[in-house]
Amino acid sequence: MTKEQLRIEIPRAAVIVVAAYIAAQMLADVASTKIGLLGSLAVDMGTFIYPITFTLRDVVHKVLGRRNAQLLIVTAGVINLIMAAYLLWAADFPSDPSWGLGAEFSAILGPIWRISLASIVAEVVSELVDTEIYHWFVTRVTRRYQWARVLASNSVSVPIDNLLFAVGAFGWALPWAVVWQIFLVNLLVKYGVTLISLPLIYVVPDQAIDE
């Protein structure tokens, strides 16, 4: 690929990846208010999509560099906070009686603030840690084996995210056996999604210079 082609393709790729990152964050935050059953084990439903954001963050880092990745993480956290506040306002807003689904809307989309805040804090902290591990790997270890940089950064950041979310959202509210069950199941699912999403790191050329 020529330099001219790179100048065209990289901005396009960056737009797509940033949009996908924020979309996955928002979907995960909405879905995390539901606790589902995986077999007989409790799991928050944001778990099945959220782990892909770690790999997408690595792609953003690869394309736009460390500082822009950090900016994206903080911006996504603010967007998710605004989303939660807006959904709360919309849920409390008087419903047209002829619509008849006001209570259902509030029950489904009215955010549970403890879960929402725990999710946002866990996302921001763990993704910032992911940024530092990724940066350390590509600057101090090797720029080869791109899958390894994703695996290394995710292997540190995913447990941090999981711990902050499980304890922050459910600690002292649910029996601790249930909290640790959510932690364990979420951890296994997130690692599984991480392995599936590893090839995403190859969707853009490895030409960006980390700051």
C-alpha cells in the first residue's frame, strides 16, 4: 500500500473503529442492567459485547496513537454518563396515556444508577490501564506479533474491569457468593470474546507511531 493510499485509508478506518468502540460501550452499558443466566450461572448481559471494546481500543491506539486512545476512553465515559442521565430523564418524563408503554419503558431503560456508574468507572479505569500495557508492549517488548500485544493488554485490563464492576455494582447488595459467581462467569466470557476478537487488530496497517 502506497503512502497516498495510507493517508486515505487510515482516517476512514479510524472513523469506523471509533464509532464501533463507542457503540459497543453504549450497548454494553444498557445491557449490563440485566442479569441473565448462562446455564445456571449469573451473568450481566453487557458481558457478551463489552470485551470487544478492549480490542477496538487497541486498534484505535494502533491507528491514532496513545494520547488519542486516552481521549477516546474518557470521551466514551462522558458519553455513557450523559446517556444514563438522558434515559433517566426520559423514563421520568410524563407519558402520553394513549401510548400505554410508559411504565415498560421506565422499567427497561431507566438506568439502575449503581450498575451504570460501576460500569462506567470500570470501563474508564480498565481501558486506561489497557492503554498503558499496550504502549509498554509495543515500545519495550516488540512490535511484532500483534495478537500478542492485544492478549497481553487484555489479560491485565479485563480482570481489573471485571473486579471493579462486580464489586461496585453488586457488592453488599447481593450475596458475595453471587457476586463472585458473576465475576468468574464474566471473566471467562470476556476472555472468550477477547480470543474471538483478536483478528480485529489486523484490520489496519501497523504504521502509527505511539506517543
